[in-house]
Amino acid sequence: MQLMTKEIEQKLPKIRSTGDSDPSDIDVVVKFFTPWSNWTWYATEGEKMEDGDWIFYGLVEGFETELGQWRLSDLQSITGPLGLKIERDKGFTGKLSEVMVAA
């Protein structure tokens, strides 16, 4: 599955551009998840870096639930049981406040 698309690229606000916004006004642009565990990444901002990789900012649910940054290459390098890879929830829509409450 392709984790990054042109459509996602066009929708992502730049890193640090929504910092003063209320979480109820911030869209989760893309949701990534591990199909074999409870790890989920909700990206609200992102930027293409000089090396071609992407850096994202948003809510991460894993061992802890916290706001943070991660790279696309990190997600792409993860392999789970039976060769499973990180997936993108193609139908997900929501606000940062909604996923923060659910976490």
C-alpha cells in the first residue's frame, strides 16, 4: 500500500503551522496503523524534507499516547508478523480533538 499520495501531500499543513489552533479545528489528514497491534499515527501536519523523506506531526498511540513527530521512512521500515507492513486508513476522517478524546 502506498502510504503517501499527492492528495495527502496537498492537504498537509506545514510543520508548526497549526500550533495556535484549537484541536477541534485541526484536521487529521492521514491515519496510519499497524494491522497486528494497537499502534496508530494521526498526522495533522507534514513536510517533505530535502532528502525526499517526509516528516509528520500529530497524535501517536502506542505504549503511550502523545503528540510527536515521525518520518515516513520509519513507518515504511517496520515489518510485522508474516511480513505485514504499516497501512493507511483510506476512509478515515476526523479532527484532532476527536482522536485525543478517544485515546
